[in-house]
Amino acid sequence: MYRYTEFDRQFVRLRAQQFRDQLERHLRGELPDDEFRPLRLQNGWYIQRYAPMLRVAVPYGEISSAQLRVLAKVAREYDQPKPELLRDAQARQLELGEVPVRGGTPVVTRLKTGYGHFTTRTNVQFNWIPLEKSADVMELLASVNMHGIQTSGNTIRNINSDELAGIAPDEIADPRPFCEILRQWSTLHPEFGFLPRKFKISINGATEDRAALGWYDIGLQLVKNEAGELGFRVRVGGGMGRTPIIGTVVREFLPWDQMLNYVEAVIRTYNQYGRRDNVWKARIKILVKAEGQRFIDAVEAEYREIVEQDGAPHTITREAYERMAQNFVVPSVQRVRTGADAQLHAIVKADAEADPAYQRWLERNVHAHRDPQLRAVTLSFKRLGQAPGDADASQLEGAADLADRFSAGEARVTHHQNLVLPWVHQDDLPELWAAAGKLGLARANIGLLTDMIACPGGDFCSLANARSLPIAEAITQRYQDLDELHDIGEIDLNISGCINSCGHHHAGHIGILGVDKDGKEWYQVTLGGADGSHLSGAAVPGKVVGPSFSAAEVPEVVEAVITTYLQLRETGPDGKAETFIGTLRRTGLEPFKAAANGARIAEREVA
């Protein structure tokens, strides 16, 4: 993973010191709230429904064991509100009521503390840190080169990529050096600190799009032209929210060394022409949709000016690229077992291979690696009784131990709110499975229905219209049988508590969106969305299946949709069952829409 320089370390430490000074002046009453607000937001501190929320940056998902341990310390020692605050929050949850589950235990959110939350953009959030302790937390994070810089505000946010970057067998080129070049260039950029709205960039280096490029403000796909030269296919103007739009390809091939010059042209054009009069129409996707070719022409004109008149100041030289690439060290992962160690390994391996659960884990959680001796392994943070993507202090420490023992001290936060260990020797898989199982992180559900994405929703977020977590728990409770999950097969189920789409519901094969109706929680269901991966195909927003559903109806609607799929799916010549998204695209939306609406009517008749 990236090796931080002394400049990096000093920069983050000084930023933490600066924030402490700002906080102390604010607490003394010398810095009014309206002046302190943009300062804390620039460092990732929001004020949410009950308490401050901190968003910690994890650039392109790479995280070390030392960083995981510090996050565990934050969770255990700082993510702890005053008892009366937690009591008030729990009382509100009881007032909102339960989500009934047919044949199961009704779900009401039990708000927990001492957790980190992995987000869809590979950041980590904490929901209960008291503001007066925020500077202590920032200094603790800085001790391992972590921070919250530009995880909020109308700036260029955390640069994203594929969790298999640098190790995928289908990789065209490693995107991480380009991600880091972009991160350094964009951090505290003097021209782009106050854009019309937040701005998100993702880079993918493989033939399969595992970085959801179509859904980003800028999506950069590494490609090679007919001459074998490396460059980027550039998408601009993707985004979710109220108006889901897939980014437009504005350049089929951009030479790799021009990445910064072209990105600057795009953002400069947006900064000049993007709307600032309406927050809902301020994202670049609205500008691209409204202006079309005129926007592209304006970007190209700006790019020509940067290159011809300004001398292309941000051209990436070969030397600069290689210097950056050298910071991403490939670790040496060798295994030579002798004596008692070899005997113990043989016993663990025999026990594992005799267990059908191990075979399922190999199928779902273990991924191919460019090095045939290695594997990438996903640790599942999706289980009953725990919100998707949540990790308590013990789990964070346990994941750090697994990373040290099996993955050269490195992990990756994934778009699906899990952790990947990217450097696992294939000979270590039995021991890793056993060790991860003791932590509850070896559930073989990756890519299946219960490996769902969910934002914190109305339980924590003041922007949310409805709760996400009780819905996620109710669905998880309904689908606990791994035999059934594996028979159903791969499905992306995504849940957002509001139209801001932090749970990426638009991109889910099944998407659930919390909406407000007369001051009550309701949910809109969409089908057929895609993020651009091999399972989903080209990125596309899902389609709404009908009027909104009550919280009690949502699990029934999901079950009705799944049952319809099982009835309609076909088996291919290879004996493999058709996937959910494949069946839906073949049959069309109507059978699923009828099933969903039938479940609503049946549920209301029962009630």
C-alpha cells in the first residue's frame, strides 16, 4: 500500500493542530457557530440527529492494520455519548415503532455505540463522538496518517477505486498511483475549495468496472488504444440523488499524462457554470444534462487553453509517475511450514476441507489474484443483529490482527461496506477461515442478498426521511438460511434513508428508498438498477415498481419479488441458474411489479 512520506505525516499533524485551535476558540465562544461550521466540515465533522458525526477518509480504500487499531481505539474510547443523550435517542426509536417480520421477531433499532461504519465510498464514520473531544480524535488519527480532510463540503472528495486495484487478474494498469496523484493535487486546492456542490472522482484500472464509474462526477477508466498506449476513457456527469444520471463519455481516449490537466478543465468549467442558486440542481450532472455538447465543447476549449497557453502545467512526467508507483510496494508473502507448524496446518486444512461451509466460503469470499500463489479474501461485516458495514472495536482490532497475520498488514474497505485482505497466501486460507469465523467475519454471503448496502438512515442522519437499519435487519432476519441464499444467487440489494442516496439504492438490483408521507416513514422500491460490474452490466438506475410501501410491507415485497424470480428463472446449457438481474431483464418489470404490489395489498388485508 501507499508509503506515507514525512511531508504527508507533517501535513496531517499540522492540520490536526489547526483544528484543535479552531475548536478551542469555538468552545470559548470566540468563534461563532456560523464561522466554525465550515471549518469543522472541511475536516469531516457533521452535526447529525443526536451527536456529531465524523467521516474519516480512507483514500481508494487502502487501510493498514495500524490504522484499523486506531479506529478501534476511537470506537472504544470516544464513540460514547452521554447516557442521557443515548436514552433520548432510544426513546425516539421506540416511538417510531417496530418493523413486523412474518414468522420472526419484530425489529426496532437498538442504537449502539462504540462502532465504526464503513461507507459506500470507502470512508469510515463514527456517530457518537462528543464535539469537545473531536480535536483529541483528530490528533489520534494523525498519528497513523489519517484525517477527515475534504470528506465533507463543496470540495473534491475522497478519491475512489476498485478494492482489487493492483492485484486483479483482469487489470490493465494499477489505478492507485493515479488515485494518489489526484488526491495530492486536489487536497486544499486553492481554486476548488468552494465548488457549487461536492465533487466525486473514481478510477478503475481493470476490464471489469468495479468502481461504479458511471455514477461519479468524473469516472476515469484506464484503457489502451490500438497502439498499446495507456490512457483514460473519461466519463463526466454521473450521480444519484433526486435525479439519477449515468455519466456521459466525453473522451474515448485521454493520454495518461494529461489526467490532471483534463480533470482541471472539467472542474474549472463546472466551477464557472454550475448552478449555485439551487442546491438540488448544483451537481455537475445537471449542468452536463442541460448543456450536452456545449458543456463538452467548453471543457475541450478550457483544456486547449491549459495546454497551449498555460503550458500544460500539470502534465505527469514519466519520472513523477514512476516515483509515485514505487510508493505502492508489493509485499513478500512466503510460506514455508516445518515441524509442529506444518502438522498443525495439516490438521486445520483437513478440518476445513471436510466442512461444506468452508467450500462455500471459498466460492463466495475468496477471489482470484494476479499472483497465482495469492488470493484476495473478503471479510463479511453483514450479519444478524449488526447494521451493514458496522464494525465494533473488537472486530476492528480482530481485522487488524488478521491483516497482520495473513495479508502483510493491509486491508481494503470495499464499496459494499466490507473489508478485503489483498495479500493472502493460498496456503493460509484454512487458518484464515477459522480465525475469521471466530470473529464472526467469515459468513459466506458475499454478493448474496444479505450482503446488502445500507446507509445509517433516520436512526442517525438528520437528512433522512426514514430508517434504513430496521429494514435491513428485517430482511436479514428473513434470509438467514445459507442454503436458500446460495440457491437465490447473486443480488445487489441497496437501501437509502433519503433521496441523497448514500445507500446507492438507484444502483441496486433491488433498491429501497425511505420517503416521508404525512410525517410517517414509507419506502419506495426500485428494480433493475446496476453499478457497472460484471454481474450487473452497464450502469443504469432502477425503475420504481409502484406507490410507496410501509415499513412492515417492505420485507414482504422483497420476498414476493424473490419468489417471482425463482418461479421465472431459467437454467442455461451449463446447468447454471439464470441470475436475478438476468431474469428481470429477460421478462421485463411487469411480473415483479405485480408481485410487489400484490404483497402490499395482501399485507394490508392481513393488517
